[in-house]
Amino acid sequence: MILGLAETATMEQIKRNYRALMKQWHPDHCNGSPAQCKEMTRKITEAYRIMLDYCAKYRYSFTPDEVGNYLSEKEFWDQRFGSDPI
């Protein structure tokens, strides 16, 4: 919730949200009280570190079913129908 991410997010989205929030809440640039800015900066940094740690230790599944969930439209079509130009 702190980083404002959707249920699924790419690493690029995680980094982009982190940078935007840090820019907004950094004590040198924040319009709120210094204590509030410092606390939000701490929370944002902690959430980002947790996300990076989770991503670094995530165990990927390479079962055919799981890999099939991430096929492009062309790969999906080719896998089911081959390259037959019917």
C-alpha cells in the first residue's frame, strides 16, 4: 500500500513509484511537517527494501502450465495452431 502498486507490478513500476514518492516526501522537498516527511520517507524506503528482497528471493516456476500463462499472442497462436497460414 505504501508504494501505491497494483496487485501485479513490474520492477520498472516498483522503481518508478518509489522514486516519485521519494521525490514527493523527501524532507528537503516536502511541504508537510519535517517529522511527517521523515516518517513517510522511512516507510517508503522500508517498503521498497521489502519489495526488492521479495523479488530477489522469489522462486520462479517453469512448469509448462505456468510458462503458458505468459505467452505473447503470437506464441499462443503458434503453439496451438503451428505456422499453418490457413
